Amino acid sequence: MDQAPGSPQGPADHGPAGRGPADPAPHGDRSLPTCYRHPDRETGISCTRCSRPICPECMVDASVGFQCPQCARGRHGTGVSPAASRPRTLAGGSVAADPRLVTKVLIGLNLAFFLVKMSMGDAFTDRFDLLGQAFVPQFNSVEGVAQGQWYRLLTAMFLHENYFHILFNMLSLWWIGGPLEAALGRARYLALYFVSGLAGSALTYLLAAPNQPSLGASGAIFGLFGATAVLMRRLRYDMRPVIALLVINLVITFGWGSIAWQAHIGGLVAGVVVGYAMVHAPRERRALVQYGTCAVVLAAVVVLTVLRTAQLS
């Protein structure tokens, strides 16, 4: 990689030319060079692009080694664009100033839809929940996904039945989604959320009774659970906490009669598949593998929906 103008010459342990505090110590003193931004801090780490010494506070994680803040922002005159040198997450996403922004927006949308539902009642829920096919007296017509209302696969992800339902799901989304968004980046996290939720809706549509309505963000949240387990294994973290949490949720899923277990299982499987692609994709084909996997899962959602619609027709 080209060396930036004004970068130090000579032995690697020397500081930038012309900076007294970073110059080598007198002969016989083996002290380390000092950070170019904090002359009072010794360091053995240097920027992989300009070779200037940097302390832990100034280190920006790069694809190889660490970079100084100036090189990470593309301001060191190397000819590399800021986008190319921007620090990346483990999955290759851009590091955001607010790593929980998408999670906050999703929680806000769920709360907004819940308030609308509480103000309008069943008229709103019956129009947008996940329903295979059934006669709805309120509309005096047959409604459902099988009637061409495919939007229900998506809108049901933002509806909740009662205060306990939305409280439990939003707390889970905050606890699980926030750290996962920071690890994946906004775009990849959002893709994981919607693909998992749609997979849960599709499996519910396929296996549940057509006249049984369902709603909730649980399918998407179980997808986040699955991706979190994959991420923790990738980072070699202790898997016991996330496994225990998954087991507890699965026990509740199958032990509570009013829960659509199909949405939970569909979301979980999709989350594991997409999460594995997100954190294990080879660097040179990272985006292709990650978003290609999302496309494959979405294609499976379409196939399941078409097959079920053909059955009900």
C-alpha cells in the first residue's frame, strides 16, 4: 500500500519526523515510540497505512491490523476514498455513530402500530394480521393471504395482541437486536430481521389452520436469536447463556397453546442460515454471499406461499 506523504522514514519504531516527543530516545534507552496524537503515551502499535505510532484509544480496527483515525477517515492523502477506508463491522458493514438506530426505529414502528391498534380495535387488526383464508363477518367477505393479500405476511410482524405481548417482544428486541446490529451493521441487520420475520410468516401460513389469525414480531426476534448464537460461536464466546435463553423460549413456545410456534421455528431457522452467511462469508465475496443467502431464503418464502395458496384455492 502506498505510504502517505509526510510519513516517517527509517526504522519502524521511530516516530514521525520533526516531532520531538516521538523521536527515538538516546542510545541505550529502549523506550517505545509515543502516539502521534497523544505524545505522553508509549505504544508498540503503528498504523498499517501510514506507519505512525498509535495508542489503543486511537486504533481503528481495519481489515488487516489497525489504522489511525486520519487514515480511517480517508484524509491522509493516500488516494483511497473515505468509503473504502471506513472502519467495518465483523460482517463488513459500516460502523455507525449510533449502533442501535435501526433497533430503535423498529421498536418505534411496533409501538406506533400498537397504538393504532388500541385506538381502532379489531377493525385494524383483522385487516392486517396473518390470516390464511377465512370469512370475516366484519368485512362480510373472505379475507386472507390466499385471497391475494400477501401484504399480511409483512404487516403481521408489526402487530401485537396486548400489553404483555408487545412488552415481552420489544424487550427481547432491545436486548438481542442492539448488540447484533452493532456487530452486523445496519443494512445486514435489517435484512436479517425482515427475512427472518417473513420466513416465520410463511411457515405459519403453510402449516397453521387457514382460519387461525396470528400476529407479532416473534418470528423476526427468533431470527435474531439464531443469528446471535451463530455470532457467539464465531467469536468463541460462552454459548451456555444464549442456549439457555433459546431453550426457555422454545419451552414457552410449545407449552403455551395460544402461540404460533410455526412463526418461531421459521424465524429461528432463517436466522441461523442468514446469520451464518453474514459472519462466515469470505471477505472477497462477502456482500454476494450475504445478500445472496437472503435472496435464497426469500425465494423459499415465495415458494411456500405459492404452494399453500394453491392448496387453499
